[in-house]
Amino acid sequence: MDDTLREEDVARLLANPSADVRAEIADKIAGQHQGLSESQRRLAEDIFRLMVKDAEVRVREALARQLKENPTVPHDVAASLARDVDSVSLPILQFSEVLTDEDLVEIVKSQSPEKQVAVAKRAHVSAGLADALVETHNETVVATLVGNEGAEISEVTLQRVVDEFGASDAVGAPLVARRALPVTVAERLMTKVSENLRQALMARPDVSPETATNLMLQARELAVLGLADADTDVLKLVDHLYRNARLTPSIILRAVCMGDMTFFEAAMAKLARIKLENARTLTHDAGKRGFEALFDKAGLPKAFYAAMRAAIDVSYEMEYDGGPNDRERFSRRMIERILTQYGDLGVDFANDDLEYLLAKMNQLPATNLSE
């Protein structure tokens, strides 16, 4: 079939405006839009503007199919096609470079999940557009986005993805395979994904053996915490961890930052080799000398003292109120207080993430920060 647009084509369009003729001419005009003279292009664009309002979907589909990768298509035409029914809009949303971020964010916020997925597949997705896609809270949309190496996704946004969808294999698998994955995101992901994905995460070429070991320890510690409620069960759990050399400073700090004072006190008693009742008395000594003596007897790294002291103080000020995310809010207050405590001691942390704090505290020199 001759694809060259001639004057008789326009005459046919005007004389015989059947759906078949309109679709054929839409395909022809759009297909050669870039090769037209200036006057022909203006005429073609006027025809496009009529065709985007055509009642026949196949006419608009033909237009979108040919214009989806055309950088010279008028913005108003591309924007109109992008808001059309899915069969018309999806090619434009995925491929058209004429659409602006503002267009795409508005469509993501107001249009169907199918359109959102098409946007998430684009060759380049800006950080702001990625944020809008994550804010859809749609698992398929987010899985498509994180699997797109052309998407710029900030570290903070990736952490939000892990928090909401880390337990989903549909999201976890492309996230684990993502070429660039910040270690803070890998740490969060480690505690959420299935065992198969956990192994894949540790096998990434950018994860060193040391980091992989740390990730596994963190996952294990978080899995352990909260396993027991009654004092007797906590004592058994603490004893088991102690006998297996897994009663680490980090799991003890995790416990107190999560508000689990029972585990914290039992762990301190075990390390100091004293009765649980005595450990509780020393921990809550109003003069604070009792806890300092307990800490020293437990043989914990000096760098952890200020954090544990601050966490105990916050535990007096806050209780779970039964509201949504109360554990997260409790933990966040703990970490904020810990940062303040270390700031007063002249130790600067650049991040308020618990994993980051634990890693940095393990690297602090063995000076007595309790003094």
C-alpha cells in the first residue's frame, strides 16, 4: 500500500469519512509526519486534532500507534491521546517523550492502574515521577517500577517500597535484582523477603562477604525479637542466644529500641551473671549509677552505653498507646533521643536509620562514652 500522503487522501477523508478510511489516513499521516514540509505538517497537525476527538477508537489507536515515538508531535495531541482509553493511551504513555513530568504525574495520580504501569515502564522515569508511582500503593505498579533500570528511585523511596512491599515476591524479586541497591535498603529488605530472595540478595556482586554476614545477623536478630512474651520464655530465649554466642550488643539495643524491656533486662542479667530481679533494680536505679555498674559488669562495648542509657530514659516517658504504628513511633523516639545523646558527647551520625546507627556504633573507638 502506498503510504505517501497526497491531496486526494485529504479529499477522500472529507468525501468519504467512513471509520475505515479515517483509520487508514490517520495511520498514513501520522506515519510520515516528520517527513512533511512545514505547510503539510501544519495541515497534518490540524487533522490530528480532529482525529483525537474521533468517535471511533480504532482511528485514535492508529494515530497513537504511529505517533508514540515521534518527538515532533504537538504536545496537546500527545496529552489528549495519553488520557484516552487504554488501547489508545498505553503506547503514548510508555514511549512518548513529548509528555512532561507534570503530565505524567497528573495521569499517575488520576488515571487507571494500567496507565500507571505503562508510565512505570518508560525508558526514563525521574525521581519525582517514581515517587508518584510508589504513592499509588499498587503492587503491580511498584513491581514494574523497581524492575525498570531506567527509573531513578531515591534511597528514601526505596526504603518506603521495602517497608510496604518487602514481603511481596512480585516486588522483592526485581528489587533484589536491581543493579544499584543502597546498603540501607538491602538491610531493610533482608528482614522482609523470603529465604530464596534472601540468598539472592546476599549473592549480589556488590554485597561483600562481611556485609552479607551482617545482613544475615540483622535478619536473625529481628526475627528473634518478639518470639517470647512471658518472662520464663524470654529467659529461655536469652539463655539459648547466650549459649550460641548470639546475645550480641546489637540485638540487646534493638530490643530496648523496640520497647522490649523484658528482653533487655534478661539479657543484661545473663551477661552480668546476676538474677533478673537485681538487673531490673540496677537498670532502673534513679541515680543512674546502678545501670552504669550493670553495663560494665555485662562487658558491653563502651560505645553502646549512651544509646542504651538514652533508650531506658525514653522508656519512662513513653508507652504504647494502642494506636496505629505505635511500635514504630516508640522506636523513632528512641532513636531521636539516642542521636541527641551522642550529639551531646560530640559524636556525629549522619543518618537516623537504626541499622546505620548500629553499624556506626560498632565502629566507634572503645573509649568510655559513659563519662
